[in-house]
Amino acid sequence: MIIQIEPQSDIPIYTQLTNQIIEGIARGSMQPGDSLPSVRVLAADLGVNMHTVNKSYHELVKKGIIRVIPKSGAVINSPVASNEIVDQLLGGFKPVIAEALVLGLKKGQIQELVTSIIQDLKEKS
């Protein structure tokens, strides 16, 4: 998986990293049980601070996407769609969908956008 950080972006680097790891998993570049590089190795490879990578990994742990095994590193979790995860995602989707509606998008346009994103993620896997 190739991770590209845009230092000039308004999006914090740890968020860029978190999002790209999630996309890599969604695309199938990484599978449940696969190990992520150590914080030090990934930070060195990307040319970013170790604390930035560590913060990203902590975000992924909070989301239930990875688990950190002491002395073994970060490992991708198997997917488990629980009610808690659905509620968490709903909290993220709702404001984005509300914004789309306020900006004039219709229900069908929003559904098409979501469908095209899913297709894009699955086609490149």
C-alpha cells in the first residue's frame, strides 16, 4: 500500500494517514490479520514525526480497525459490524448528508455518490 502525505493540506497529517490506511483496507490492499509497520518505521518512511503515526494508530484502535499487541505491533482486526459501530458511523454520516442536502443535492444524487465511492473502492482492490 502506498501512502502519500500532503504536508500543505488543511487536513492534519495523522488524519490523512488514518484515512489512507482505512482506504487501503477497504480496497483489499491489507487484510485482517496483516501487521502494520511499526510506528518508528512508518514515521521514517513517510518523513513524519513518530507521534503523528502514533496518534493515527490510536485513532484506528478507537475505531476498532486495528489492535495493538504489545511487542508485536499493530494488526488489522477482522470486521465486526456491531450496533456501536453503526451508531458511530451514523454520527459521521449524518452531518455530511445534512450538508449535502443544505447545498442542494437531492436524495438520488447522494445515493449515487455513495454508490460511486463504494464502486471506486472495490474496483481498485
